[in-house]
Amino acid sequence: MSRLFFIRFEAASVVAAFVLTVPLVGFAAEKTRDRSPDGRFAMCLEDGKDGEVRITLVETKAHKFLLKLDDSGHPYSDASRIVWSPDSKRFAFYEEDRKRNWTYLYIRKDSGFEQVELPDLPECDHPGLAGYINSNLTPKSWVKPDTLVLMAHDEWTTEDNRAHECNRTVTIAIDSSGKASIQSVQ
């Protein structure tokens, strides 16, 4: 009797471990990931026509649409992600495309989320700039519920065809009204 109980318990443990490690899955050609710390929200990627991927924010319990984040294509949509604040009231949405990688900030307002305008980031000095500047802004982590650390990266070429780059760590604070300000740049 105890051996049968042990076998059933072991099988149930394996199933539970599998279910907890698999990402939330909704309908066909759709995957949900990057859940908020409180488990209420997540990013949903849904395959559409012509290779487009619809990226939205959903309420996980009811799988209710809350916000359209982007329409992207493969493989760019695979790199999209959400970095949540510890209190689940703010998030940074990161997306890639052919030209640049960028981050958008959102804050919880009433029953949804609204975009927060990023402050103007200080630019690197681009001595000898002769070509296109490729700018990327990537979320690193939330150090507090209202404080986000971003990585800013620029690449450019000079007239002698030499490649140059500049990296900055930017810390941004978002107040309760949704205004973002730069705390530090390193």
C-alpha cells in the first residue's frame, strides 16, 4: 500500500513540475510569457497573417486583452520581452526590429496601463561621425518599484570607416503621476 502511494505521489510530482515550467499557452499559434510578479498580467505573442506577430499585454486569469504593444515579425518578436517592477505596477517593454532595439515604459492606471514618456537621454559624443548612428535602449532591472536601470548603446562609423561605440547605464525614476526623470547616467 505505501509503495503504491509513493508511486502515485512521485508521478503527481513529475506532472506538477512539468506544468509549472511550461509557459502559459492559450489558443493555437499563441504563447504567453513574462508574467508580472503578482501573476495577474503577461505578454502574449500571437502569430498572424503574413508572418506578423501581434504582441499584447493580457490579464492572465481571463486571458483578457489589455494593451497592444506591437506588431512584429519573426525573428524579432522572439526577442521582445517585458521587465516588470517588483510591485507589478510598472513595466518596461523591449522590442527589436531591423533598425534598432528600444524600450517603452508603462504604468498602471485604473484598470489598464498607459505609456510613460521617456525623458531625453543624454547622447554620447560622436567624434568624426560620418555614418548612421545605431541606438539601442535595453531594460536591465528594476532596483525599486519606481526605479528602472536601462542600458543605452550607440554605434557609429567615422569617415575612415572605423566603427565606434558608446555605452551608458541610465537610471530612471517614475513618479506616481507617470512622469519619468533621469536619476543618473554612468
